[in-house]
Amino acid sequence: MAILNEEKLQAIRALRKALTERQWPQSKLKRQGRMTRETLAMLGAHRHVPEVQELLRDLQNNLWRVDSRRWHYFKYKYQHHDLLQSPEELDARFEAVLADPDAAIYLLGNRYIIYSQRADRLAVVNAAGQRITVYRPTVEDLANLGDPRWRRNDLFA
């Protein structure tokens, strides 16, 4: 029982921090990783776009370190054809997921996966309360989650 209460307290702390502090971690991209290669190839096709040029230049200058929010903005906009206009829109999407009282919360390793049917988005928060990503999940993504550990209302009643 004490372990469950501690798990619940950790989840509350992480989600509250994600909601109030809006922190995204710095990522060190693995250039040889499949997902990174795919995204870079897609970005290469958009080299003529000034914001893409700037990102690619910054990646090289910063030894492939990048703010996670910025990286996901480019990934979703150029690889997945999302209609994002700025990285800040990811924060608004994140907050819509976290504000849904019926959102389902899953615990996978040291990450919290929050799915809001209302927002039709899935958000990922690490144990430190940093925002990892937010996106529209596929049917397969949702099926792989299993049963939720909590509902948002269970944590913030």
C-alpha cells in the first residue's frame, strides 16, 4: 500500500511540474539512429526553408544537442505534415492533455504517458516532470498502452 501511495505522489509531482514549469529537456541526437536519420532526411528535403536551415546549422554548431520541444516541432511539422506554426503550440497541446480531467495516465518505466480522448493527444512526461513529447496517437499506440494506472481526476481530486 505504501508503494502505491509513493507511486501516486511521484506521479502527482511530475505532472504538476510538467503543467506549471513547462520544461523540455535538451536532447543529444544519435545521428545514426533510425528515427533521427529519417527526420534529418525529411528536413534535408526542406533545406530551402529558413527555419529548417537555422535548425540544421544549430544542430551542427551545438554538437547535435537540441531543445526537445524544438526538435519535435520540426519532426511533426516537416515529417508528419502537422500544421504547427511554432514550437510554442506544443505547449498548448500539452496543456490541453494535462487539463483533461478524464485523461488516462500510464506508467511506463520512468515516464508517464497521458492520453486525453477529448484532445485526441498523447503526452509523455519524464519522472522529473519534463515534457518529452505530445502527439496524436495511432490506434496501435493506444492498444500498446494496456490499462491506465490512474485517471487525472484520481491524482488531482
